[in-house]
Amino acid sequence: MPSPYIPNTDQDRASMLRDIGAGSVAELFQDIPARFRDVPFHLPPPLTELELKGEMSELSRQNACLDEYVCFLGAGYYRHFVPSVVGHITGRSEFYTTYTPYQPEASQGVLQAIYEYQSLVCQLTGMEVSNAGMYDGGSAAAEASLMACRITGRRNIAVLSTVNLRYREVIGTYGRGQDITMHELPPDFKEMPDKCACLVVQQPNFFGYFEDVARYAKLAHDAGALLIVIFDPISLGLFRPPGSYNADVAVAEGQPLGNPLNFGGPGLGIFTCRQEHLRQMPGRIVGQTIDAEGQTGYVLTMATREQHIRRERATSNICTNEALVALAATVYLAAMGKNGLRRVAELCYHKAHYAAENISKLKGYSLAFKQPFFKEFVVRCPQPLEKINRILRKEKIIGGLDVSHMVDNGMLLCVTEMNSRQEIDRLVSILGSL
Amino acid sequence: MKKSKHYLLPDISRPEKAGCRLPELDVPATELPSGELMRQELVLLEVSEVELVRYFTSLSRKNYGVDTGFYPLGSCTMKYNPKWHEDIARFPGFQDIHPYQPAETVPGAMQLMSELQELLAEITGMDATSLAPMAGAQGELAGLLMVRAYHRSRGQDHRRKILVPDSAHGTNPATAAMCGLEVKTIPSNGDGNLDLKSLADLLDEESAALTLTMPTTLGLFDPQISEISAIVHERGGLLIGDGANLNSLLGKVKFGDLGFDCVQLNLHKTFSTPHGGGGPGSGPVCVKTILADFLPSPLVAKDKKRCQFISPPRTIGRLGAAGGNFGVMVKAYAYIRSLGAEGLKEVSENAVLNANYIKEKLKPHYQLPYDRTCMHEVVFSGKRQKAKGVATLDIAKRLLDYGFHPPTIYFPQVVEEAIMIEPTETESKETLDAFIEAMVEIAAEAEHSPEQLHGAPHSTPVRRLDEVGAARKPVLRWKMK
């Protein structure tokens, strides 16, 4: 049967070849040396929609899906409630089947939605400007550190050891390309290393706890370095935003704003900074303007920072970003609104504290840190994590992240509004019975 | 597309409206921390669900997508995206799994990634694949970081020059700069191929690699590919492919056979995952054995029956906090499995046929700088119209009035007033004929009534926009108090 995605018929092909003046399709490939052409490809035989849907459904059902398992795993990717309205809007094909909005007259929908995104992210973070988004939180943090190097003309960067290890690795990958030296600092450090472009901190930190960001802001700024903050967007419903404690650049993983986990991708790199650094910012930016008749409209702007104009002098090589994920975040923030977002943050806070208090009362368990925390915390367990998590899995629970390489028998637990009291009580009771 | 009144979300925000209701707290409340940690005030929207839906629906109607109509944006491969792939990507077992779940709890996802690594290696004729890069440009970054690591491992860290053809995508030189490499530009010759003499002159002891898009951004296959590969390798350099134009070689030709050591793919172009208004994408890198140890982390390794994430021994490192854009991989996997080898070949053959058909039909009306068989896209010049005072931009904007998305314009920069048309294989002859007819009419308008074009578009939700003003006085957000 013919392919549903190739509408040309044999008759069409014959007539087109006649118009071209070619005897066969093969003739059109004659610039390619013959020995490279029509080589064998060892691929599985094609399957129809009916067959492949069945096979892939089976494949998907091999996974411990979190609508079936109870999840206490976070560490940078979070399972939050996603109202249905988000998927219905991002599922409109005028949005998801369009390209980067290079032709503004045919792309006002996407452009205006990005303008809303930039505005909402600024309202949420208290930062002055936002771009249209980066790949993920880790690469946004890495681009932020490169931007700090451009602004300060320095080649060293400092990163707190309480920043997510994966983020530190990504910052390292990007930095190595430009021979930038990364210094890892313990949280109680007293002085910045010499000539650092920035200090990267995470609030709340990787372990879920709040850092003394005011102290870090002063240490960084006194040394002429920028303060780069990695934040949790959901926490900002309740806790201080980076704009209120002098962050120069604030970045985040935007997945928790209306997006499923998707095994870690696509995510969304939220990227915000002070107005004064706008021209050093990487990524796309949408601006408001007017058309020939004076109507309000939107365009991609400040493009002289970008690779397609500036080539090797661009602020970044980024081209495709995560526009559809940013649209989901926009719809999510609009649907939640100020009261909804605050409620989500409160639910996370109280449920996480309820879980922490009850686990810490169990014999052999204790909280590893004393500082205030948001929705994640580290528990010292009486037995190796691998064993505990295996037992939990038998009870259809995905336990916390194993952080025993940093804290003895440490488990990083995450509790969100998705976890009911019953689920938390069940976790506590199983942990208590080990 | 439909015109409608302009308003923004704050315009429909009123106290006591809500777009979503959340449950009451079901556990005892804990005291909140001291004041200095707490947010003073959160100023955000209050909008009802119905108003929200109408707002975004009206926005969607001001937008043009592949489902709306023909989208011949050169170099972007805007093909139709099968709907059922979207459904598969939303299977709960793919969508609702955490990246840090132990591998043994997600064997289906791991197997899919492992198979996709192998499928892409087979399609490109390479030995190993990393799915970690989240878009094409990040795949390029991975490629050039591997180039540096490779030369460093051989005590040749002084190789810091990257040769890039003048017709290359802007991401190529921008990526080289991000990797601390110096860009040397190689001119194209009169046939649109790489100038071999310039290549030979520029290749020296300090050259790290040649980055080459194949077919080139002129939509042409460079028949000198074997000579290019030979001379680059003889001088100790690597040949790095930009796979942006793979759609024309799919199922017919392998990058590995052509001599490439590394190629980055764009799953969101070639493998039919929708572009989402600018992403998400996915930009896997496929390499020969000599670069496999340097691949970005993680890879999925299959050990007997179990799949696991591993880090290659001399990896350039991680590019993101997880293993790449899994949601996009699922759709690309479905695409390859549904087409098979014969189906992929049908893709490239029809893509190339469609482009050559447009080329022949429009050749009498627009200047064709390289009059030879093209691959999946054709680049015209608007020079002839420019002489009548009609710029390529005017032609592009006028196409919108005819109901078509414009082609890519002013790229590649080596063609004056460039018009770059990529029809893809998913368009019917009827659609191509309608587009050709519109282009011919526009050429006639340029001849007889150029003023018609200067004011275009006339029928879109907005008219031509003041881009200079937007950059000069940036208005990048609204503020709510």
C-alpha cells in the first residue's frame, strides 16, 4: 500500500520527471559518486500504525510508570500537577507544527505567546529580562557562566558544591571548550578565588535546603563577580525570588511548570538577567512593535546577538530551543495564577515537612541537615539505599535519590502536591518496618 | 490565519478569577520559615479557564503551521508530522517516567534509546551514537568538543583552526567559537562546490577539522566529496558533517561512506518530529570508532539483556541534566520503524524529485545561480526582480497573501537575494503546482505592478512590522503591579 505521507502517485512522478527532462529519479542523484549510492541499509521491516502502536505500547508498559507507582524522586525534575488545559493548548497544531517565527506576519500567535512567557517569567522571578528559553536548566546554567565570562572578561568561574552535580558537569563541559577554569567551593567558604567571573549557587540547593544567598551575593559582588542563581520555579510561589536578592542572572529548569517528566526531556532552560546585560544574553528574544498600520505586533528582536547574523561573534550557537515547552509553562502560569501557584508551593512545603517529621521519628532515621527546606530533604537511613529502594519498589513506590556518595546512607526525598497523605503514611510505615 | 483584536493576559486578569482549583491540605500544617526567606508579594495573573482557552485559541489562529499549508522553508525540512507519533509519545509509560529512576524500572525506555542509537548509526553509516544533544546546534557543539578532545589526546592541542565553507549555517562558526576554535572560511567555486584549491591552501598543521553540510546549503551535492575527505584526512584533520540536509540522502547514501568522522542529526527535521514553534528538537551525534570514546554522556549500553546508562571513557561530558530529549526520540523511533529502509529511500527520492520539479518550473521566472540538478532544495536569486525594485523580502511577504509560508530568504549569504525552497516529500504535485503558479504570478507582478509587492502582505493578521524600532527601543515584557 502507498505511504500515507507521500502523496505523489506513480503517475505524478512520471509526469514530473517528464517536465524535469530526466529519465528516472536515479538520474537526479547523479552528482553522488555511484559507489556511494543505493547501498544496503539494514533496518527492521516497516510496520503499519496498527502494528507499531501495539509494539510500542508494550514497550512503554515495561516501564514503572509514575501514574501507577508512587513517586518520591525529584532532584531537579519534578512531578507536579498539570491541568488538562495546558495539553489542549499546546496540542493545537498551529502551535506545534510551526517553525521558529522568522516570518512575523505568519507567526503572531507564537510570538505573542513568547512575549507572554517572557513577561510571566519576569513577574515570577523579579528579574528584569527573560529570553525565550534554552534547552534545559543545566545548559542554561552553563550559558549563564559563559555570559559572565564575556561580561567580566575573566576566565575563572566559581560554583558551590551544593549545586546539582549534573549542572556542575554541564557547566564544566561548556567551560572546557573555552578553557575556562571552574572552582568548586564549599558552602562555608569565606573568600572568592581570584578573578572569578561569577559565583553559581542553587536556591534551594540540590539537597532541598535554603542557602544564605544574601551572604553569597555580597561575596560575589565584592569580588567583582556576577551572582548566578539556579532556582526552583515552583518555590517562588512562596519564597523570595532571585530578583529580590541581587541575582545578576537567574536560571532554572522549567519542566515543573506544566510539563510531564518525559524521562528528562524535553525540558526548558529558563534564562533571566538584569537589563544591563541584555546585549550579552544568549538565545531568542521577542519584542513588541507596531506594523505599517500602527497595530501592535511582535517580532524576534536583538538578533545581532545571534548566530544567524553574527556567526562566530554570536553570544551563543543556540538556534532551536524549547518553544513548545515554554508555551506549556506560559499556559500553566496563567492557569495557576498567583493563588494557584502559591497553593502548589504551600502544599509541597507542608506535605514535605509532614513526611520529614514522621520519617525522622522512626528508629534509625534522621534528617541530615538542620536548615529550612522547601519540598526536598535528605534522610540518613539505617540500611544501604539500594536495598531500601528495592523494597519500596516491591510496594510500588519509587523512593528518593541515592546520595550516599555525599551523605552516609543518604536518601534525597521529594514530596509534592501529587503525594497524598495516604501515600506519605504508607512510605513512613514501610520505612519503619525495615 | 485570522485577524483579531490585540490584547494580553493582564487585560483579562481580575481579582477572584482562577484557571485551576487545587485541593485543600490533607496533612497538619508546619510553621513557615522566618520572614527573610518568604516572598513579600506575588503579582501574577488571575484568569478563568474559559478566557484562557479563548485567548490562546485566538493566538493559534494568528499562526501558520505545516497543518495549515505548504511550508517550503529551505534548510528547515518542514515536512508533515504523522499524528499517531504524537499519541505514542504520550503513552503514560513514556511520558510519566523520571530520568533518575533506576534503569531496571524503565527497561522499555532504555531499549528504545539503545535501538535508536543503533538505527541512527546504521542510517548514517557510523559506528556509535549519542542521543544526548538536545538540538542540532548542541550536536555541533558536541562534535567540535570531540574534535578538540581527539587532537588533545594525540598531543596535538595546537590544532585549533576549523575550516567552514562560506555557505555554512551560522551555527557552524558560532559553535566553533564556543569551542575555542578559530574559524577559517573557504569560498565556494563557480559551480557551487567547495573550492578545492582554497581548501588545500588553508589546511595546515594547525587545522583541526573541516565542517561540511552535505548536500551543501545551496542544495547541491558536492561530487568532489572523496577528494575533500582524502585531503582533510591526509593533513591530519577530521571531517565533520552537519546533518541538516540528511533528508535528501535518507536510505540512499551513508555519511560514513563519504568519509565523515562525525555527523549531527536533527530529529526534528529529518525524522518528522514537529518543530513546536522553535523546539523541542533533538540533535544526536553519530561517529566513527576513532571518536566513540569521546561521545557526550550518557550512552545506553546493552549488556546481555539489560540496558544501562554509561559514560564513554574519555567523554567530553554532559550536555544537559538528563539523557537528552526523550519525547522527541520516541517520535523519531516510530518514524524509522514505520518506514523501514525502503520507506526512507522513498522519502529522499520524493524530496529530491519535488525540489527539481520546482526548480525546472520556476527557472524561466527567477534567476537560478547554479543551473544543475539539485537535491532536496533549490536556491534561486531574486536579482532579476531586484532590478525592478522588488526585493526578495517583498516576494516572500507577497507569498503570504497567496496563502503560502515563504521560503527561507537571504540565506545562504553567498547568493544575492537568495530564495531557498525546500518542498519536502510530504507535498503533493497539486500543492507544488499551486505554489509554482503563485510564484509565477508574483514574478509577473514584480514586472508590471511592483507597488503591489512593496505593501505586502495585505491579508495577514498584521502588516509588515517595524523590526528596527523593536530593536532600538526594546519592549520585551509587560509589567503588572
